[in-house]
Amino acid sequence: MHALCRHLDVDSLTSPTRFKPAIYDGIWRYGRSKLGNILFTRELSRRLLQAGDEGSKNIYANTFFPGNIATEQVNVWKEYVGRLGAWAVGKVLSVVGQTMSDGAATGMFLAASKKVKDEDIRGEYFIPIAKRDATTSVAKNMRLARELWNWVDEKAVETLGDEWRTADGRRLVDIQKR
């Protein structure tokens, strides 16, 4: 779904503007969130490597698409396509989608596989089951990734205050270029 988002303007992320019909707005917002996940993970991975300490170098941040899984979440489609339409979406996903076990497999691979460390896999995107995959060019834009990270950081400070920082006042966000 990240491929649906060809542009990301961080200043509009909290915009209340809605598109019509509602299904288009929901899909568009979902696509933006998936793009944000990829960008944020890539920036996290970059910052961890540049932190310079051994602990940070031993964290491997990657992102993945678990697949199309028929869960209770399919009920959200009732709002857009009615009860029968939501039932049909669920049936289609149960035939062409992934099982919940398959959906968890890529996350388990990224969390536990020795291959991730041995091959130094960082900031990558995976699809079922545990296959590295290409992303759109906007999802590879490291300037945009940094901009999104800084926007999230500003929102965290606005909401939580500076107290959310670590005890020594250092945050990963402060690590820009080393």
C-alpha cells in the first residue's frame, strides 16, 4: 500500500481534510502510514549505525508487509462496502492472502534469524515470507526520512515535553552526522 503514496508532505500529516468518497480517503491515509513506516525505519537504521556505540550497532531495524490477512480488521470494510461487501473481502483474502502464521513469519525471521546479522541487513523492506523487496523511490528518499523523523520528534516534544528524553539528555534524534 505504500506504493499508493507518491508524495509525502509532512506538514499535511495531521490535516483534517478528507477526500470523497470515504473509501478513497481511508486507503490514501493507510498508504501514507505504510510509507511512513518504511521511511521511519530507514532513518532509525541510519541513526543507529551512526550512533557509534556497540549497542546501537547490534540493533537491526527493518520493516515488512505481513501480507493480506483475513482478520477481524476486515470488518472496517462494512462502513465502505456494506456487510456483504466486507464478507466478500474477507473471503477473497482468505483464499488469495496469507494465513496469520505466514503473516507472522517475516517478523519472526527479522527478529530471530542469524542471517540478518550475518548479512548486515538494515533498513530493508520485506514481503511474505521473508523476501527482501524493492520499494518506491519516495520510500528510498533519505532526506524525506530525516524530515519525517524530525517532524515526529517535534510532535513528541509538543505532546510529552522534553522529559521523554533519556536520563543523560541524549536522544537518537540528536545524532545527525558522525
